Amino acid sequence: MTAKTNWTRFKENLGTQNPVFVQVLGICSTLAVTNVVRNTLVMCLGLVFVTALSNLTLSLLRNRIPSRIRMMVEVLVIACLVILVDIFLKAFHPDISRQLGPYVGLIITNCIIMGRAEAVALTHPPLASFVDGVSSGIGYAYVLLAIAVVRELLGTGEIWGVRLLWPGWVNWSVMVMAPGGFFVLAVFIWVVKGGLMRPPEKTGG
Amino acid sequence: MNKRVKEIAGAVGFMGLLSLVSISGVAALHLATAERVARNADLFLQRAVLEAAGVAVPDAPAAAAELFRREVAVEDGSIASGRFVVRAPDAAARRTVVYRRRGRGLWGVIDAVVAVDPDAGVFGQLRILGHNETPGLGARIEEAWFQRQIAGKTGPFALKPEGTRSEAPTEIDAITGATLSSAAVRDILNAVVRNTAEAKEAGSP
């Protein structure tokens, strides 16, 4: 795979092949952790780290992994990386670790990571797999951060502890609750797929 | 047959080796951060004890730890004893006893601290230290309204449907869809009611 195709893959994972709003993967965490921007950022960094390194590791091992046990190997590598992230957060960011609760551990079951491992890492060289992992993670991250900004701003009037809306603003409590995640994600997908990514309409018969 | 045995042995060997490498990495990080994680857990407990007793806790970890050392007498000199006597902030107010108690939730242990006036038997605040309950259902025991509702009540407690917002001294609202988690918290509170009565009879502080 050439550098050009790496760049193409990078762009595709951010846009036309975005894991969240095109492939609709990783929705559980998209809905669960996007009510506070700070938690969302930590979750996204964790996911980028795991996706990138699991793709790289599995790609390095791809010619040695017995095909019958490839999924066990994928889960082992992914789980190991996730536990490293979990231990790091417990040691250095205990409050965020507590607020994210089980969702850090649940990165193991995030479909994006397993999907990229199966679709790319086992069949591509390390650099291409690494680029794919990083870009898939970033594609997931910017969507989550966009949703988190809307939810925290409308739900609390603040972002990262900084008051941004006027003093009389009445918080939309629904935005920080689970239904708010559904609404904002649905609107996001609607705007992106219905407006920005709409294919040109065919003319004539 | 021989080829098949070789294939199986190769797969088992590969998985074993990869597991060994992965576990070594995780164990190394765990050992390197264990002391820090334990310190974080102690600090979280100290904060929870002070907050339950209604003491304003400073943000800085060192200041919070110092406040705990100054204001809290730990039974048997060990925080594992689960009974803390918090000094009154001024001479006019009563001292508060904070109990750390555990109960069985739906998925695992619910660990909580509860403040109670040892003479009048009136509850202060409840703080949840840890749990494994279902996110969105049982995990709602961490919500502020649920923890706040015991303040000023005496127990022993009975559960009422969520939304009752009962003011009765022996009633608390359960969480809809989380009967077992709510009952576990109720049992923790009722154990503290018994402990308080026993301590009063025994004449301990």
C-alpha cells in the first residue's frame, strides 16, 4: 500500500467511511459518555490508542497468527491494551476513571476496533494498519466530541467548567440524560447524511 | 493426524506465548502504579467520609488528606474498621459518626459511607464508594437526589416507588427498574440504624 492510499484511507475514515455516522458502529459509548466533554475526550483518546496499537500489533503478527484462533488473538490484544488504559486512568485520573465507570472496559467490545482488526490489520502491512487505526479512532472521536459539545452546552450551559450561555439560560436536562444522546446523534446523522453526503440526484430516465 | 496435532499444538503454543507477554505487560503496569492507585482510593474514602458528615472538602488532595487527619478519629486506628468519628466544626454542633458498610447489589458489592448523629440517630449524607450495578438503572444509586434523600431521617427504612419523594422519617424512594440495588442500599442504611443503636447502648462515642 502506497503513501497515497494511506492518505486516502485516512480521509475516508474521517468522512465517507466514518465508523459512527456511516457504519453506525460504537453507538453504545457514543450515547453513554457524550454528556460531558472532558469524559468524552478521555474516552476518545483511549479509543484512538487502542485502535491504533491493536491494528499495529495484529498487523505485525498477521503472518504468524493461526487462522483458527485469530479472533481469540484479536480479543486478547485488544483487551490487554484496554486494561492498560484502565490502569493508567485509575492511577493518574481517578475521578475521570470513576465517572467513565464500565465504559473504559467496554472499549474491548467496541465494534470499531474488532472491525478494523478483521478488515484491515490481518491483511495489510503495519504502517497502513496503524494509519487506519488512528484515522478510525479520530473519525469516532470528532463525532463524539461534536455531540458532547452540544449536549454539555445545552444541558448545563457550560463547557469544561466555563459558563458560555447567558445567566437566565434554563438547562435542558434531557440533554445530559440518555435520550439527549439519541436526539443529538440522530440529528447529526440526519444533517451529515441527508445534507453534506447526499449523492447527486440522477437526471433523466 | 500428525499434521492436525501439530496444528493444534502450534495454536495452543502461540496463544500461550502471547498470553504470557500480554499478562507480563499488564502486571508490570499494575505493579508500577499499585501504590498510587491505593493512595487514590484512600483519598476518595477520606473525601467521602468528610462529605457525608457535611464538612466542606478542599479540592487539593493534600489539603483534603490533612483535613481528614485533623477532623476524623478512626476507630482502632485503621480505616478498614469502617467507623469514623468526625469532630464537629464548632463546639455547638454535635459530632457525627460515619459508617462504611457494604451490601450485595444485583451484580456485585455496593460499598457506601453513611453519616449519622450517634445520639439522635438522625442521618446525614450517603456517599457511594463503589458498585457494579447496571449503568442507567442500578447505577443511578450514585445520583445526587437518591443520596440526598436520607438526610434528616431516622429509619429503619422502607422503599417507596420512585417519585414519591416521601418526607416520612422511615421512607426513601427506590429507583424504578433497580429494585435489588435500591433494596441493597436500604439494607446498608438499616444496618447502620442497628449499629447506631448498639453503639448507644454500649455507651461508645
